[in-house]
Amino acid sequence: MLLENKVAVIHGGGGSIGSAAARVFAREGARLFLAGRSLPRLEAAASLARVEGAEVSVAVVDAMDQAAVDRHIDEVAQAAGRIDVALNAVGFDHVQGLPIAETSLDDYLHPVVGYLRTNFVTAKAASRHMVAQHDGVILTISTPGARLTGRGLIGNAAQSAGLEGFSRALAGELGPDGVRVVCVRPHAMSDALATSYTGEMFGRIADAGGIAMDEWVTGLSGMTLLGRLPKLEDVAEYLAFAASDRAHSMTGAIANLSAGALVD
């Protein structure tokens, strides 16, 4: 098993990506600590992970709150003895699809500040323990917006590019202490649209363009080299690999899981 005897913390553990990652991490032998703001969603994700035989704990934690995250991470380290993997899978709705003339400053800054804040907070908390044990993996999640251009992407582009830069810099800082940092950049996941904020967000973009949601998603799929969008399982499987010792020499990487929407 890829993650046998590993201790993994997943912030946003009740969300679409977090829950999918929890199931795969569980199957691969990890002990899981799921954190998020919705206890019912955390419990649902934990139940699915426990089916795979994993030991799973849940905690209601606001991943924007440094004190709350620090306290939870310290509790995990005390209970488990170490922290091997820290995944930030936090996601939230934000404005996309509007030209800059129709985008307010607050709407532009909302994803930039939010995503960079939560990833800083969770990485800082986990890194304290990983540096001390001289081992660990921090996983972040970006979007193709970091490399795309066009109307309506300005806030998403800024936050995604910023997060990728943060991940690279953090890899350079923590590398000498044996800690790896890997950023995963998936496209919109077709099976997440019904269960996450992305369905509503993309629905607004489709409505603004005067097309049906299904047609809009088909258009996204047609822009990839594989003619399809990635699925949650695709992303979760890669995250498990990146967190494992099989990726022991991988750090500072931005993993392209866009199904060919981007070509590196």
C-alpha cells in the first residue's frame, strides 16, 4: 500500500476533492484526520473512508484561522506521534466569468486572499512538525487558471498563479529539512459539478454566456487533448502517489492533471 502507516491531515476533508482523497488515502493504508467546517460532510467522508478499513478522526476547524489550525495540528501530532501528509483541499465559491470592468475589487481579491491565506495557514502549521521530524509532504491544489488567459479569469488566475509560486518557494525553503511540497493542477472535474461549489459557479458562467450548463461543460471537454475532463478519482489517485515514498524525489512540482487543456 502506498501510504501504509502514514498519518495524513486533509483540510477541506468534507469537500469533493478532500473526500475523494480520503477514500484513496484510506485504501492505501493511511491514518486520516479530516478537518473542515461542516460536521455532516466530514462524517460522510469519514464513513466512506472507514469502509476501506482506515482509522479516521474528524474535527470542525476553520482553515482560515491560524490559531484553530495550529491547535488541531498539534492535537493530531500528539495523538498520532507524527504528521506525514498535509493536504489542503479547501474550496469556496468566487466570481468568474466577468470582465474586469464589471468585477469589483472585493470580488477580485476574495479568491486571491482566501486561497493564499488558507494554504499559508495550514502549511505553516504542518511544517513545524514536519521540519522537526525531518520528513513530510505538503500538497496544494491549483487550477489551470494559473496558465490560461481570457475574459473572466482575472481573480482565479491571480490566486492560482500565486498558489503555484507559493508552493515552489515553500519547496525551496523546506527541502533542506526533508519536507516535500507538490502542487496539483487539475481542470474542472466532471463528477464534482453536482457536489461542490463549482457546479453553481460554472452554472452562472454558462448562464451569462446564454448556453446550457451541459453544453458549457461539453465545450470545456472539447478543449482538452483527451476530449474529456478529469474525474475526482484521477486527482485523488495522483495525490496518493505524490504523498507516497514512490515520489520521494518529487518536490517543487506543479502536476498537470488538466487532461491536456494545458501542455507543459
